Amino acid sequence: MILQSFAIFGLALAAGVGLIHLIWDSKDRWAVALKVFLGTGAGLGIASCLYFLRLLLFPGQGGYLLIQAGFLGCVILALLWKNRFSPGRVFDRFSISPIQVVLGLAVVFVVGISAYYWIVFARIYPHGDYDAQAIWNLRARSIYRSADNWENAFSPLINRNFHIDYPLLIPLSVVGGWNTLGGEVLRVPAVLSVLFLFSMAGIVFSATAYLRSVSQAAMAVIILLATPTLLLFSTFQTADIPLTYFLIASMSLLILASEKNNQGLLFLSGLMAGLAAWTKNEGLPFLLIMAVCTLFIFRLRQTRTNLLFLLAGTALPLLSIVLFKVFVSANNDLFANNGLPAIVSKLFDPARYIQISSHLLSELIHLGDWPFSIIVVLFVYAWIMGVRSPISLAEKFSLFIPLSQFVIYLLIYIITPHDLEWHMNYSMSRLLIHIFPLALFSFFLLVNTPETVLKNDQFLSSGNRN
Amino acid sequence: MRNLRIMAITSLIIFSLFVTINNGIRAHASWKQDQSLEDSVSRWEKRVKSVLKHVPGDVNVLGYAADWNIPNTEYDLIDQENEYTLTQYTLAPRAVQPGLDQEWIIGNFTKPGFRDWLDENLPSYEIIELGFGMYLIHRTSK
């Protein structure tokens, strides 16, 4: 059943890869790898938006496979029209240094162990974690079991604790998969989780390799996939890992768009940011951050046009979100029973800031559940390796993006109507994991690569850009 | 400086590989421990699903009462919350609302004294014992 659970998303994945290739015509080998990993989210995300529109417009729940096939068919036609099927330089011969071989083997080892970890926990906890049962898989079940009356899944009679206002990328992908397979196959949400986990790692690897070097990319992905909490959350079947995927996809595309002065990449960055918001509400402030960053990064280069490209990318996911919010009309738990006077009073309460700082410090020390603080380790590493110079404006903004998202999360804690300690215990480690891959990617963009700092050593240097 | 940088790169990789191996060991230990056991959610589903044999098909909302409702009873709030969540998860798309307002109510009681509490709060009702502390309560008057 597990292979079938992968296969049902095959057409969407192929369509996603094709769409990225259609918009970004780079034939560099790392660009091609990046397109494959970006295609996962683009394909699944667009398919879920189209499936939602289909549910709104027509009775029944069938047709997920047909939507994927239609999407793929359109992409293939567009690729043929644009003559984008030439193989390019992907399979050209390339040199590889011994250090890259060693690091490559380490990456293979880490990926292998991560896959084993996921398989074990997917079998032990086939229903995922608490949040999967309370929100994501509950929503999928409710929609799937309601058949023609799927809108009952958003009945106001359902307890507010089950967050019926949360967006639908993950639940609808699961429902689409179940309708295709003809039953509630537990492996479907698990397969989605693993697709997003490894595609996220793939984006970090290929974007770093494209912008910096293969060794630097290997270092980044080894640390990412070694992070115990990240692996654990990937088995939870919640929307946290898919959200993280879309955040890193959007951020890396914005940097690439600036580096290459390519508006197509900006469109894709907008698409990914929009899909982040269609995955989880935390994606909405991220969308705003990306718009602001676009304004600053492209300040002298046709700001209005560039912003329009970014916003054009968000169109389909935003349309889905607006229709969903109108359709469900449920208040978010953070703002229901939390009026303006209460929010203002919390904003000026120093005790809350102290409580949050103290909790945050503990969370940051134990970030990712590494046996020794990974922040300290990376800080020392950066100090020894040195910071790269010069750094482009977009790369500088790569630090601002996770930092802004982090600040927004802290603001939410300040104004939360829930018991603050409970809310932080319940969610802070997950929220920090949203940001960790972004921060790690920024870190390896800013720190000198092994090739650069050791460029006189023949053992270490070969095939690098920087 | 170059030697220091080589050490930094090597140490970071070794540290990461050490944690990776630890992840693998943890997964392997969990696998060996739980290989023969059914997961707790599936077990809970089997208990709760029996409710549906007794409830008419057109009932879309069920009530839910548990130890947390009974005054002066000790309970673990997290366990109670999890069990309520799993009950809703199992019975979806039906809504499961905490309280005694619905005609059909799921009871999840592990402590004695719940019948006295039901007698005090429901004028008349029928109760079916489903096992494992699960009950189906049918209000026979408003």
C-alpha cells in the first residue's frame, strides 16, 4: 500500500516539476535538482487548490487523479510549445573532489538513517501525533466520510479546539489520495509528510549547491537531517513540515530571483509563499514578509513590476484561501474572545515578555533536541570559518526573513488568549522548527564554504562556484 | 588557521553523524519494543466504534461526558483531553460535544460514582455498557 500511496501523487509531482521547468529555464545540474524538489510542493499544492475549487463547484469528491492528469497535460503542452524538452548540461561530465566524495557518502548515510527513522515511526504511529488526530487527519476524515455533504466537516457544532479555520492543503491532498485509492489508507498522510521532509532537504541541498558549493550544501543537509526534532515532527503527520518546506522554497526562490534578476523565479516564490498560507495560518504573515522583502531587494529595479510578479504567483492559493475563509467563516482561536483592549494590555505587560524570554532561552538551548546546543556549535563554526564577503542584498535578507517570522511568532505569544505557559509548551518547539531550516540555509549562505577557505588545498577544492 | 578550519569542518560532520547514529539507534529500539503491539489510537478506535452499532444513522452530533465532569474526581487532564480528541477523531464526521445536552451521549468513566452524577443531571436515561469504561447514554426525556 505504501507504493500506491506514493504513486497516487505521481502525476501532481511530475506536473509540479514541469511547471517549475516551464518558468525557470536553467539547465545547470543543481538548478535541475532544485526544480525536482520544488516541483513536489508546487505540484501537490496546486493540485489541492484545484481540488478545492472542484469540490466547491461540483457534487461528489472524485476526480483528484483527473485534476492531476489535467494539470500535467497542460504543463506538457506548454513545455512542448516553449520547446523545453532539451536535456541541456545536466548529464555533462563534471569533476568531483575527494572531500565531496566523503561528504556525499555522509549525506547518503544521513538520508538513509532518516528514511529508516521515518519508516519505523510511521509504522509505530500510523495515525500521527495529537495534532494530526485533532486537526489535520480529523479534517481529512470528516471531509472524506461526509461524501457529497463534505461541507459538514466545517460544522460550527464541531468543538472550536479542533481549529476548523485551518487551511486545507494537507487535508485535501489526503482526501484526494483516499478517493483515488478507494479507502482511508493510513499511509497517505505519512507519505505526504515524508515527501515534504525529503523535498525540503533537497531544496536546502540543491539551492546551497547552486548558490555556493556542493560541500557547503552537504554540510547544510547533514545538519538539517540529523536534527532529531525535525525528524520526529516529520512523523507527526501535521502541517508543520509542509509549511517549513514552502517557507524555504519561497525564500530560496526569492534569493535566486534577485541573483538572476528573473521575474519568473519571483512568480514561483510568490506561489510557494501562497501555498505556505494555504498550508497553515502561519504562512499568512510570511506572505507579507516576502512582499516587504521584494520591495526592499528590488528597490531600484522596477519595484512595482517585481511585486506584481510575486503577487501573481500567490493568486491561486490566495483565491483558495479567500473562498475557504468565506465558506467556513470560522474565527481563529487566537482572535476570538481576545478583543483589542485585552491585546493592548498584554502588549504592555512586562511579565509576559519575561516569561516568554525565559521559555525561549530554554527552547533555543535545546533547539532541535541536539545533545549540545546547535546554535553554539554553529556560532563557533562560523567564527572559525569566517563570514563570506561580499554578500548580496538578497542574501542579507535571507537572515531578515526567518528573523521576521520569528518576531511574529513571539508577538503571537504576547497576545495569545490561551494560558501563556501552556501555549508555549504546546507549540514553541514546533514553531522554532519552522524557522530552523531557513536560518540554516541563511547560515550556510553567509559562512565561507570549505572550498573557499581551503582553496589552496587540492584535496578540498574542485567544482565549486565560490 | 587552515588546520583549525579543517578541524571545524571535521568536528561538525562527526558531531552530526554521531547524532544521526543516535537517531537510528532510537528508531531501532522503538521498533523492537513496539513491533508486536497495536498502536494506541487504533485500540481506542475499536473501543469507541462500538457506539455506532447502537446509535441511529441520522445522528450527527453526540454528547460526551467523562471523569472530568464529575465533581471531586481526580483525573489526568492530558489523558482526558486526548481521549476526547480520539473519540472525535474516531466518530468523524459526527460532531462530539462535551456535555449532556445531546440525546446520545458517550460516557468515558473510570471512577465509581458516575452513575450518581448522571442521576443528578439527567431526569431519565438508558445506559449501555460497551466495555473498557465506555458507555452509551440515551436521554429518554428532555
